[in-house]
Amino acid sequence: RWKAFFARYQDRIVFGTDNSAPRESWATARQGMLDKVRMMRQFLETDETFEGFCTATSKTVKGLGLAPEILEKIYRGNFIRYAGSMPQPTEREGIVRHCRDIADYIRRNFPLSESAEEVAGLLQALERT
């Protein structure tokens, strides 16, 4: 059923993840994020059964083995159709405001984390430029 879902909605799906700012340092979190993307690709590209995405009923998952033309749309084509092939100009003040909001959220919710200090430093660097 999942393979049929991806085939049916292949023009609407854009590859991505819900990874968020890690609680540990970026250096520590990097490998976990890379592993997550590797598992996502393995799920989409192969029909292998592998350990990874633990669910309520299983510790293994069987990949979908999607066709190359569907993968191209999911990985690249749909995003380009939606956002264009060239970066758009950004509004610097809007970016700074958004980064302040993120920094405030982290400061309120994770005040003792390395991420709070790291984001605060990045925000200061951004505001100086």
C-alpha cells in the first residue's frame, strides 16, 4: 500500500526530514542525522528488509524499491517545480527576526543545553554581519 501511495502522489512528495535542532552539539548529532537520511533513502530506493525505523509493531522495515523516475521527482524535481531552480533573494531582517525567535525558544525550553549557547553565538555573529 505504501508503494502505491508514493506512486500515486509522486508529483506532491518532496524529500525531507523532520530533524530538528539537536539537544547535543552539532558535531555529535551530525552522524545521527546522516544515518536517518541514509535509512530514508534505503527505504525509498531498495526493497531490502532492514533495521532502522522502529515502529510499534516491528524493529525492521521493508523498503519500497521505487522506480528511478519517481525517486527523481521526490529527491529533486518536485522541489524545483515548487521553489524554482535558482535561489531567491532573501530579506535579511526577516531572517534575523526568525533566528531570534528560534534562539528565544531554545533559551526558554533548553536553557542549559550546548545548543542554546551555540545558537546564541550564531545569532550574535549574524547580527554583526
